[in-house]
Amino acid sequence: MAAPQAPSHSTGVQSREGGQDTESTEGEDGVLISVPARALLKFSTPRDAAALAAFINLRVLNPEKEHWRRGVEAAVLYTRLHGHLKIPFTYRVPDSREQETEGRSEEQSEGVRERWPVSLAGFPLGQWIADARHLHARGRLEAERAWQLEQLGMVWSHRDVAWEEGLTAARGWAKGNGHLLAPLDAVHQGHKTGIWLKNARADARAQTLAPQRREQLEDIDPSWCPAWPVEWQRAFHLVRQHLEAHRVLPTAPGETLHQGEDLGRWVTAQRLGWDRLTGGQQWMCEQVLGIEPAAEDEKPKPRRTQSDKWALNYAAARQYYEREGHLRVPRGHVERIVTGDGRENQEERDLKLGSWISNQRSRAATLPPERVQQLSEIEMRWP
């Protein structure tokens, strides 16, 4: 396989610049040898072992068709230059003038930049990769060829490509934040990680997410898809991080902010809304974070409903009627009443009875019949 030591008769071809370019030469047996092959097989200088092995496999041990061989050669070099095979469909191998604009990826080591051989200039590598994916999906790609591409990191379907890109972004986001409970607007290096994770959770809950993909996400964060809202799980995780840093449990709103979450407000909400939590959430709050439900005297008084407010004003109107003997209430009148059961729970309230009576008159047509009857019983004057 070594290059002939005796001078061979070259059959040069014209270069793009018009000069002589030995793109191929004729060996002693009359077989044409390409310039890249002749350079690779000249053992007087060190050669890349991987490139030499690939050359022997493709041209000696298992010869391939010319188009496939050129595609593999281009794919190998593209992978070296860019670190992946995510090639646009319209991509063609650049010629000597275009190569100057095609730089190396950051992941590559420093050194002399590899160049595309002239023999591959214009090769439709993007279409070649797409054709390989299409054949593989239909089960018509030979196993050996599939193996060759898989050694270069080939991802067979576009959905798989999108998944791998999303998974890579998710790993990066989790590395920077310590969890995979990203908010919906989270972005990592231009990838909409929050939306991608939301869709993955929807698939997982619908049981349409492949087990292997779910395991990949669980390897990053086992709690990435909780049974309750992800916002709750994210706040729980941040409070736990806060405690693991040997800090005290935040209990007041505005006291501790972390990754945009008000931890004190969240802790307060869990204590006051304890009965609305699931058994699992209650256990996590109590056993992991040390949060206890609020005592009765800490809970705020329940808000009055519209029905409660109407009944309270009606009680004031009846009190006025029983005292004055009529319901001709001046518009600016304020009536004071006592509410509550027993001495300890009693509360005095001032109600704008005059305004309320006026409003009831103006809404007579829309009031429920039972309310109209109640007011009529205490001599309400309707319009």
C-alpha cells in the first residue's frame, strides 16, 4: 500500500487556477491514485491512525460505491471540523475559496486547521445525510453503513435531533440552577428550555414519552415531573437548598428571594393553606423542611361573600326600621351595628346604609324576588 519509490507517470489535471494539479496519479500498475490517498499512504511521514484505518476499511477491506465513499469521507471531516453531524439539508462541501469562512468549533483543539480536499468540493453532504436518514427509516440502509455513521455520532430522525438538542440545553440549564424545574420562560443558549420541559412533562403524564427519554431526564433531576404543579416543586426545592446552606427557614414575605421566588411568601402560603395540600406535599413540608400548619389564631378571617355582605346591610336596614319606624334613610346616613356571637367575638361595624338603600332601589328590576320581599316587609319605598 506504500507509495511507489520509483518515479511514476503523473496524469495531472488542470487546477481551478489554470495550473497543473496532481489530483490523481498513475501507479506502477496503471491504477489511478487520488492525491489524498497518495498522501495518506506515504508512510515516510506520520499519519492519523484513525484516518488510515477508515481509508483501509472503505477502500481495501470493504470497498464502497463511489458516492457513498465520498459521503463518508466528507462526513468524517465535517465531524472533525464541527464536532457533530447536524448538517443543514442545503450544505455543500466548500471549495478552496469558501473554506476560509468556515472556521473550527470551540471544542476542537488548537492546531493547524484541516482543509477540505479538492476532490470533495461541491459535494451535497446535507442531502447525502438526509438520504441516509430516509433509507434507515425505511429499513433499506445496510447495517455496515449505518454503523459507520453511528460511529460519527449520527442521530437518525429529526425528532431525535430535536430531543438531543433539547436535552443538551436542559442539562446546561440544570447545571447552572441546580434543578430541572425551569419556569416557562427559561432559555438556555437560545433554546427555549422552559417550553421544551413543559412539553416533555405533558408527554410523560400522557404516557407517550419513551421510557429511555424519561430516564434521561430523571438522571438530571428525579423530581423534574412532579404530580403537583411544577411551580410548587421548584419553590420547595429552593427552600430546601436554602436550609441545606445552614440558613433559617424564611417565614415572612419579602424576607428571602432566590431565583425569582419569594421563599418566605411560599412558606407562609403552605402553612395557611395546609388543608389544601396533598398528603405527599404535607409530608414533604413537615418532614423535609420543618414547616408546620398555621394555628387557628394565625389564620386570617374568611372573606365575606356577596351574600354575606347583603345580609349584613339588610340587618342594618332592619335595625334602622325598628328604631325609626320607617325606611326613609338619608343618602349619607351611616348605621352602626354589632356583629358576632358572644361577647368575645362581637365586632362593631359602620355601614353606609343610605347608599346601600339607594342602590337597592335602582336595582329593583334585577334583585331576586326573595330579597325584594324582605325589603318590602320593612316598608321599602320602591321607585
